[in-house]
Amino acid sequence: MAAHAGKLVVVGAGAVGSSVAYAALIRGSAREVVLTDIDEAKVEAEVLDLAHGTQFTGASSITGGTDTALAAGADIVVITAGAKQRPGQSRLELAGTNARILERLLPAMLEHAPDAVYVLVTNPCDVLTVAAQSIAGLPAGRVFASGTVLDTSRLRWLLGERIGVSRASVHAYIVGEHGDTEFPLWTCATIGGVPLRDWVGPDGSAAFTPDVLDGLAREVRTAAYRVIAGKGATNYAIGLSAARIVEAVLGREDAVLPVSTVLDGQYGIREVALSLPSVVGAGGVRRVLEVPMDDGELARLSHSAEALRASAQSLGY
Ligand SMILES: NC(=O)c1ccc[n+]([C@@H]2O[C@H](COP(=O)([O-])OP(=O)(O)OC[C@H]3O[C@@H](n4cnc5c(N)ncnc54)[C@H](O)[C@@H]3O)[C@@H](O)[C@H]2O)c1
């Protein structure tokens, strides 16, 4: 299995960071995978456990530890460090604690990895992207969040399962905040080229009535709460989502992924980070697309942006 050339540093060796490293090793997302954490015993154990499996992965290596100098020469840094969402806690409530962590962490990382692309996974990832871009002073395309890449994968799985079509043939996006104000873009959703709202079942009846669509949107929006209630964290799907983003960057793919970037006038929104379908390739986010939205979708986008703006401002960003 050929791995993508390049060095991936995953910061935070908790449930999420370890799963990012695991997915990256199995998928060959980067030739060099480095896992770091402030908890020495934890990171050493995770690195050992991952290394013990590398007979069965591709050529990628895994190393790690507590020293930020391990990030030297990184091409991409995925940040998962921080406190996690407790049952019932909203992502926005986490913001303060995790912003303070970034204020210490980012300058140290930038010293060793000044040319890297930085991907925020730590929640609330949109608000933290605004903070991170301001702390790092990098162009918006080089500091972005995994955003609704995970939520979009959840949506495509639900849609595909419902009608018995491969997820690979479903093109639909969740956009906006990675959190409570996120929403699906039904207007531009297609399955095998058929507009989603026109999809009919074998008996000719509409598969996606407004009630069905509302139910699916709600299921995606509350998915994390369900998983967290049952097992205390979400980790596998976000691990795969982050690995996919790493591949798009290191593989210079120019793939369209709904990552979260500080916007610069798209849909009239500035200085707020939220997810929109974006071209991701060499150097990070190369372009944020302005896909067609109906009036309802535009209103929800602006609601999401205002919620995120208020939250970033309450943190001083
Ligand atoms: N964006 C998404 O789609 C998504 C999905 C799932 C989880 N998350 C978020 O990812 C984050 C991590 O979740 P988790 O379940 O792995 O939590 P966790 O508590 O299992 O792990 C967090 C790790 O971060 C480490 N850490 C704390 N401060 C650090 C620092 N300054 N430098 C290095 N490491 C540090 C801790 O020691 C711990 O090992 C949370 O904020 C969670 O909400 C995001």
C-alpha cells in the first residue's frame, strides 16, 4: 500500500487523536505519523499500541511523545487536544477552556512547524478556528476545521441506507456550524444525478417528503449526543474524517469537502468560520464554494453565522 508522502502530526492522544492516527496508518494518509500529548504515559502507550500493528498496515511510520519539537517539519498538524464534550454539554460551552489551550499550544507548534497546514478538530471547532487563525496569523486556507465533514458522512450514510444506494453515489452536504445550528443543503443534493427531492421509490412514491428530510436532519444534528451518551466519546468516524482531509491536502487532491474556514465575504459573511463545500488540496483550503441555496437555507446559514459570531466574540475573538 503506497502512503502519501508527508508528515502528519496529531496533537492530543485521546479517543479522537488516537483514532485519527489509527485511520491515517491504515489508509496510508501520510508517510510519517506523529502523535503528541501532554500526558506522557498515555501518549507512549497509544504510540506503542499503534506501532505494534504496523506489520499489517502500509509503509507509514508512527512515533510520538510529549515534546512539541516532534512537530518539526510537519506538513499538516491535526489538533484534537483539549477537554471533550460531557453528556448534555453543548460544544459552545467548551469554547473557553479549549481556546486557552490553543493560545499556549499554537505558538509552540508554529515555532517547529511554520509551514504546516493546521486542521482543528477540537470542539467547538468553528469558534476555535477563528481563535486559531487570529493566534497564528496565517492565511485562512491554512488554518481550518474538520467542520461538517463528519456530519456530512453521517448524512450520506443515512440517505444511502434509507434507499439502498451506495454512499459514494450520494452527494449531499451538511453546512454551517459543526453543532446545533448545522443544516443540510437539500437544494443541491443529488443521488446518482437525480435531485434528492425528486427521488422516488420502486412504487413511484416520493422517498424524501419534507417530514422525512426534517427527521434526517435532526438525526444528524443529534448523532454526536447519542454516541456520547452510549460510549462517552465519538472517535472512529471523526478519525476517518480527519484522515480523509489529510489525504486531500498531502495528495494535492483539490477534493470538495465541507471544512470550516474563516469566511471572507462568501454569502456576505466575514470573520466567522463555518463549513461550506470547499476545494481542499495543496496548502489547505484553496477555495470556498458558493453553492446555490434557497431562501430558507440562506436564512439558516446566516443564523448559524450569527450564533458562531456571538460565541467567538464572547471569547474575545
Ligand atoms: N470536530 C469534530 O467533528 C469532533 C468529533 C469528535 C470529537 N471532537 C472533539 O475532539 C476533542 C478531543 O476529544 P477526545 O474524545 O479525544 O478527548 P480526550 O479527553 O479523550 O483527549 C484529549 C487529549 O488532549 C490532551 N491534551 C490536553 N491539553 C493538551 C495540550 N496542551 N497539548 C497536547 N495534548 C493535550 C489530553 O491529555 C487528552 O489526552 C474534544 O474537543 C471533542 O469535543 C471533535
